[in-house]
Amino acid sequence: MSDIDPILEIYDRQAPTYDIMNSLMERLFSKGRTIFSLLRGKILEVGVGTGENLKYYHPSANITVFDWSPQMIRQTKMKVKRLELHNIKNFVIGDIQKLNNYFEPNSFDFITSTCVFCSVPDPLKGLQEIAKVLKSSGKFVQIEHGISNSKLLNIFMRAFDPITANMRGFHLTRNTLNNLERAGFSVIHEWSLDPAGIIRVIISKPK
Ligand SMILES: C[S@@+](CC[C@H](N)C(=O)[O-])C[C@H]1O[C@@H](n2cnc3c(N)ncnc32)[C@H](O)[C@@H]1O
């Protein structure tokens, strides 16, 4: 029996076709991704996937990308080469839930993630690891989808959650704002990219 996490296997399989499968959703997500152009300094992007955010970062930023899927990192490397992105300095394969094993404490000015904490098996553990390697003055900038403002919509999303989790590797009803508070972050700004409050841009800092 394989001891590779089944969610990692799902993302490894999806990697070559991920951008095509997500092209519709990308119209919505791309409205938020521009926020990354404002960041400077040492940046860690976790769950980089195929690297959809990378073209938005400022050329002077010093960026390390991280994902547990070797196939996703392969797609990212191809995109970095194609787009000639010289600010992407390091590619690291590993598990967000063990981030502290890969980086020194207080290493980064910013940590970023988009559409990642819907997939991390233990999101609280992952967020606690983010807090360890982020500088105490640092910010965590996320775009995440999750539970909505609508009780009716949440009923449907809860019903579909096991299907997306098993087939695509992500949950529909994670409460990222709540998880951030529980993991020791203070939310500084947050806003929604859609009227139902499903997709949120969230900026937080360690308490
Ligand atoms: C839904 S994709 C999003 C990819 C990219 N951030 C984007 O916006 O298109 C989620 C990514 O998070 C990665 N991921 C999920 N759980 C992870 C973990 N525990 N450690 C490292 N990467 C993880 C997956 O391999 C996948 O590449």
C-alpha cells in the first residue's frame, strides 16, 4: 500500500491539465491575484500548484515556491521558464503541515496561498506551521474559497463536499477566517470576490 497522501496523488494526477480544468474559475480568481504585485521582500508561496500567481509578483521580490506535488512543481518550473520570471529563486517540494522542517523560524516577510487551505488535510496544523516560518512582523496573504454567507448555499455545499474532496482533493465548506483565529492569527483585512462571500482575499498577521 502507498504511504503517499491520497490528496497529493489527486493533485499529481491533475497537474498536466489543471490550468485547462480551472480556466472558468480563473476569471474570478484572477481579480484577486493582482494583490501579489504589492508585496516586496522575501516571499514564500505555499501550495503554488502550476504557478498561476507567479506572473503577478514584483520583479524585485525574492520568491520561494512550495508544494508537495512533484508534478505541480514541474508545471511551475515550465511556466517560470516560459515567462522568464527571474524573481522565482527556489522550488521546494514538501508538506505545509511540516513547513518548519524546511525553513528556519522567522524567515519570510510574506507568505502567500491561493486555494490551498481547502485541501490541506489538517488546516489548523498547516496554519500553525505558517506562523512559525513567517517573521513576527510578516503578513500572510491568501485567496481562499470556503463557507459562504448564505445558509441555503451552505446546505448545498455541505452536500457536495465529500464529492469534491474525494474526486478533486478540496473541501467546499472550510471556514478559513475561523481557522486563522484558532491558529493564532489576527485578520487585518478581508473582502470577498463574489456576492455570496465564497472566495475571500484575506490578509492576516501572527498575534
Ligand atoms: C487547488 S490547488 C491551487 C494551486 C494554486 N495555488 C492556484 O491558485 O492555482 C492546491 C495546491 O495545494 C497543494 N497542497 C495541498 N495540500 C498541501 C500540503 N499539505 N502541502 C503542500 N502542498 C499542498 C496541492 O498540491 C495543489 O498544488
